[in-house]
Amino acid sequence: GPNLSSSSMAKGLYPLAKASDVKAANATNHTD
């Protein structure tokens, strides 16, 4: 149902967002 779809999307998107944050943090540290 919709709940399963939502859960799947959240599980897929949140790690991507976290990876993006890590990349941004690494880029900031690298240029600093």
C-alpha cells in the first residue's frame, strides 16, 4: 500500500540526503 511505498522512498532518500551532507561537509573541510 501507500505506506509501504512511502517507507521505501524514505529509506531510499534519507541515506542519499545523509551522503549528500557528508559530501558537503567533506568539501567544506577540504577547501577550508
